[in-house]
Amino acid sequence: MTLIPNYNPNEVEAQTEFDALPAGDYAMIATEGEIKDTKAMNGKYVQFTNEVIEGQYKGRKLWTRFNVVNPNDKAVQIGRAQLKQFAESIKNPDANDVSAFLNKPFMGKVTMKSDAQHGASNDVKGFKPYGVQETGATTGATDKPSWA
């Protein structure tokens, strides 16, 4: 028998299931990033773990993936364009290192999709600078954001 370290099941509550977030713009930061191989092992993508930093869904995590090496040239073109938009949203348009994207606030455009196998899920489909609404107006953010 191998005991799980630092774990007593009587001291924790079971995790509740999370529903997908409603579609909309959310203030976020990327907390983790890594370059991974595609399932087919014929390409690479950059994956970021993003965390909502304000509002009702503060603390919720969403993931984004950007194709950067792939036999499908269109997938690479889309992935690189999305990555550039992400870089511009964190006000670092020349970012080319995963770490340059971390812990910088941005507004993520979250969409919701649903299928019979997985149910409802989210994607982050767009990126804007933190504090910018759809109309281009700012949210009235102060010098020190609420998540800091």
C-alpha cells in the first residue's frame, strides 16, 4: 500500500463540477505556458493556462492553444495570427518567449460551444488589452487592478 502524501480525505470537500462560463469578455492573466507536441506528433502548439481575475468567475481557468508547427499551413497561419493578437493585448507585440506572456492582464473573448460527447465548453477566441470594452472604451480600471 502506498499512501498519498499530504492528503486526508476527511479534511477536504469533493470538487464540484464546473459549468462552462457564459460567452463574453473576461479579464484574465496567463498563469502557465508550455510548448507541446500535437497528438499526431507532427507539430507543436503553445498552450496557456488562463485565469479569470475579476468578477463572479474569478479564479476559473481556461486554456488556449496556438498551432506554431503543423503540416497544415492554414492552421499555423491562424495560430501565429492569434498569438500575435495575444501579444498585442498584453502590450508586448514582440513577445516570442512563453514566459513573456505570463502574469500580464488581458481581456479574453470567451465563446461557448457544446457537443454530445463533451457537453458545454469554452474557448478563448480573441484578445484585447486589459480594460478595453467592445466599444473601445475603458472599464475605468485604476492604476492598481483589483486582482493585484
